[in-house]
Amino acid sequence: MSLKEYKAKRRFNKTPEPAGAPNSSTVGNLLVGQKHAASRLHYDFRLELDGTLKSWAVPKGPSLDPGVKALAVQVEDHPLDYADFEGVIAKGEYGGGTVMVWDQGSWQPEGEHPSRDFAKGKLKFQLHGEKLRGAWSLVRMGGKRNEDGTNWLLIKSDDMYARPNAKRDFLAHYSRSVLSGRTLNEISADSDPISARGASSDPGRSGTHRRTTA
Ligand code: MN
């Protein structure tokens, strides 16, 4: 487990994100895609490996076109219970903005030693998500411009799930949560603590409209 960075970045009394429960098992193969309207909209791509969710932020989202290499910036490992996290992180907190569970399922590494392949920076796998399917690879970029090693490329392999020359139209088409069916705007509206509770519960704000019931 390597959740140190994840925990250090967050204040769990201020964010609805999971604090990271201890895991009973480290043999799962969860796939998670989240759509995250932070300061910049992006997609988060997560694969369960060695008891955590290895995580990448994909600024433009994945592409079904094998000719497109989507930049995927590796971020801190996330806890497994992040797979079901959908809601609103308050403005000013780390990653502030609305999070949708955009895709969920499992992944299957093509190699026998995924941890070793991950460390080497080349991972090939099959995705069994509701939206992302078929063969994909993640390749760490080389060269001086990637000195900290966080820049990877997420690439669709050519198979029956590939859509050559496709734009990222499917991202707009698949705009709803696989957990709740909600759009980002609906998640934001549902999760707004002020509109959900109503201002009338605050005597300071409803003072002029207070009813004087006997
Ligand atoms: Mn994110």
C-alpha cells in the first residue's frame, strides 16, 4: 500500500472522498474511469495493482482511435474504495470539483508480471468496462521532458473495439455515470449542501422570513 501521498494531499474532514480503508485482498483487478470537473475537466483512469488503484489523469480523455496517443499523467495511488466515489469535492480542497464514476469493470494484464511491467513503464491489457473495452496499452514516455517519469501514453490497440479515425465523440455520447446514471451537472446539483438542506434551516439567513408560530 502506498497511500501516503493520497492522504497527505487531503483533509478528510473537508472532503467527501474516502480516507482509504485497509484492504482485505490484494488480488483484484478493478478498472475505474472517473470524469472530474476540477479546475480543468479531465478523465481519471485507474487500474487495481498490488492493493491500490494506480492512477493517471488523462486531460483529453481516452480515444478509441489506435492512432491517438492520449497523454496520461500518473498521479498518486488511490485507495480501492475510491472506485465508487462520486460527488463534489469542495472548492479550495485538493481536486476541488465534481467527480463522476464514468466507467467501471475489470482489467486483465497481458503479461504474467504486471507489477514488473508497470515498473518498467509498459503495460498491455484488456479492459472489461462498460465503456472501455478490448486491448489497450500504457507506455511511459522517455526522454528529458519526462524526467520525473509521470508522463505516460494511453493507447487503444487495433481490435474489434477500436474506432480508427474516430474523434472523441464517444466521450460526449457517454456522458452519464455508470453508477447513478447522472450527468456531471446532476451530480453537482444533487450534492450541493446548500441547495440540498435549504437556506431556511439557517436562522441567521432566514431571519426576515421567520414565521412566528405560537
Ligand atoms: Mn482527477
